[in-house]
Amino acid sequence: MAVLSTGPIENSPVSGIRPIQQVTVKIVNQDVVDFSTILIQGYFLNDVRTLYVIEEISVDPNVVITKNYTANFDAYEFVFTTNGPAEESTNISVWGRNGSGAIIDVQRIVADEQLES
């Protein structure tokens, strides 16, 4: 089992609008035979850490899954727990999107940049 975290991501308003309105999570199982499972936990961070996303999904071999979640908070964090035979072949990336849906590359985290807990 691997636990990966984005760590806390600051998303304070600029001119009254938060730069990130939505988060796209992309999960890729590169194994051609085995599946993996991912527990996705999303938190918004104010005076306390509050869980607002909890979802467990199974990722079949050689499959890509895209999930979108709201992120219109001053700060947020995502934690991913991977399991299953293809755990080591499963990669996750997180992309912040503005209100128009455009990717904001300063708020993107790819597999090699995630923190392991």
C-alpha cells in the first residue's frame, strides 16, 4: 500500500476570485494484466482539515480514469491510497483548473512530485 499526498495547496482569492475552481485527478494503470484500487480523499483546509471527497475506485489494467472535484476553497489537499497487484504500475496526477476550465500549471502535481507518507 502506498499513500501519496499533494500536501496543502494554497488557493487564496486574487481580486476576489480563487485561481483554482476545480481539480482534475488523472489515474493511469500501466500494468497490462493486473488491477489496482485507489482511495481518494480530498480535504479543504480552513481552521480544521475537513474531508469533502471520499471515493474508492478500481482501475483495470491499461486504463486511464479522470475524476473532477470542486476546489473553490482557500486551501485544499488530496491524499491517495493505492492498493492491489498493480499498485506500483499506477500513476496519479492532479491538475488545478480555473473557472473557464483552463489548466493552471503552477497548481499541478504529477506522479514523480507527490509526497509519500
